[in-house]
Amino acid sequence: MIYSIGETKSVIVVSTKYTDIDKCKKIAVTAETRTSIYYLKHVLSLNKLNVEYIYSHETSLFQLLSQAPCALILADEALRARKYKLNIVADIGSLVSKVLGISPVYAVTATKNNSICDSKLSTDPPPSPSSSDVELATYITGLDKNDIVDYYETIQYNYNPGLLLRAKKVLERIVAE
């Protein structure tokens, strides 16, 4: 399971024009994620913000920003946005934590035939990035090593059944709306 406690850093809304999510009336979103789009749409609707979403098959931050003044970007592209000093108008992890009161879950591993996951998965410490992971991420994003290590510390890679159940209930409610 991949989740964050608060800030995510790799799932953000950026803009070259605005500094506040309240100003983003059009947001380009990549087709690479449904979960992050659900989180974003739900949080903004709870805040009574009317937003037009531009769905795109693009993933590049600059291609997405060419389609709307704000863009939801993911992963390395989100980290790369910091290098270019783009306005980060919202971090999805922070928004979800503040508004919905849950830790956003972005990915899970399912088991076959309703088997139960090994209970030690929830107690093992999450994996730490290797020095080669940090080097590669530094090369890909252009960020310095401290920024990359800081990013790795915000993302959790372990099994937490309580957090998963809370996020599942929220996502089920969002999808049903």
C-alpha cells in the first residue's frame, strides 16, 4: 500500500499563473490517475469551488499546463515542477488530510481468492530508499539529494489496515456520488 501522512509532494496541482487553488477554474488532469482526481474533485466540491476539468492523456507538466492554467501532475513530473519554481497551488495529500481527515491512499496490492496478507507486513518498517534510488531520482528530477530524501520520507510503503479501511470508505462514498 502506498499512502502519505499529510503532504504527498508527488501528487500536486501547479500553475504558472495562480498561487492559490481557489483561483484555478480550469484544471488539466492526466488520465494516469483516477484516485487523485476523485480526491481533488471531492475536496474542491466540499469547498464549493466550481472547476472545469480538462481530461488529457498527457503526463508532462508543461503539456498539461498548455491545456489549462492549472494542472494535476504526478510522480517525477510533480517533483520536477519544484525545479522549475512553478506555483504549487495544492498538495493533494495535504488537502485530503485537512478536509477529509484521512491519509490519502494511492495504491494497494490485492490478494487472490480473499487470502489474508501476512500480518508482519503491517509491522515491518517501510523500505528505505537505496543510495542508487536517490541518485536516479536526483538525475531524473534535477532536484538535490536532500529534496529527494525528504520526498521519500513523506511517502509510506507498508500495510496499514486501519488507514486503508478509512480511505476505502471515503473513496466508496466519493465514487457513489
